[in-house]
Amino acid sequence: MNNVIEVIRYTIPSVVVFFTAYFLLKEFLKIDKGRHIQELMAERMRISLPIRLQAYERIVLFLERISPGNLVMRLHKPELTAKDFHRLLVQTIRDEYTHNLSQQLYVSTAAWEKVKNAKEEMIRQINTSVAQMDDKASATDLSNKLLNMSVEKLATKKALDYLKGEAAKVF
């Protein structure tokens, strides 16, 4: 009996020390893991933030380039017919969009949808404008019609405003 009590006297303190060390070590490892995850997130943000910013810049540039004022001023060729100018405008918008497709990786799905809708809306507005003109209309006639579109209603402006808001949240 004495031996049993002697074993218990040595075992209980050992078990208490073991569980204390176990819980302390477990808590330390948990804190260390959290700190490590925070360091990884900070490092990832340090690397990805400039890339994301560049993506927002490129998308803003795309939207500016396809807005009617900039598009018409950049591509206007008075010697073209309205239909030829129409083809040039639509092809340029599609080329610009294709060139910037990879930027969708760095912005939200909602932002990319706004960009895609802006592109489709611009093409639709150009198609509608050229359809309302007669066959003898010139590129200048189509340019004037496009330049007289209301800026507030432009899908490119709405997409730009949305992107600016989203980019502001990133910082």
C-alpha cells in the first residue's frame, strides 16, 4: 500500500507538469502560427498590391480609350464612310478589350462585369448610331452623333466610377 501511495505522490505532480507544459506549448504554437499567417498575408499584400493597382490603372485606361470622345478623336478619319468608321471603332474596342482581358484576375467579379458591360454598351451605342444614318453618311457625321451622347448616361463613366470606388477600398 505504501508503494502505491509513493507512486501516486510522484505520478500526480508529473502529470500536472506534463499537462501544464502541453497547454503552454499548444498556446505558444497557436500564437506563433497566427503571427506567421499575418506575416505571409503582409508579404502577399506587399507583392500583390502593386499588381492590383496596375490592373486598375490599365482598366481605367481601357475605359477612357473606349469612351466616345477619346475614341472618336483618336480614330477619326474624315475620308471614311460612316459604315467603314463604324467597323474601325468596333474593331478597336474589341482589340482593346482583348488586350486587357487578363486584368480581370486582379479586380472583383462585379468590377469586371461593369467593364464588360461598358464595352458591350459602347458597341451597342455605335451600332445604334450607325443604323440611324443613311448609306451616304460620312465618318464625320457618325463622329458628331457619338460625341453628342450624354456623358452621364455612358456606361464607361459608370464603370469608371465603380472602379475608382473599388480601388479606394483596396487602400
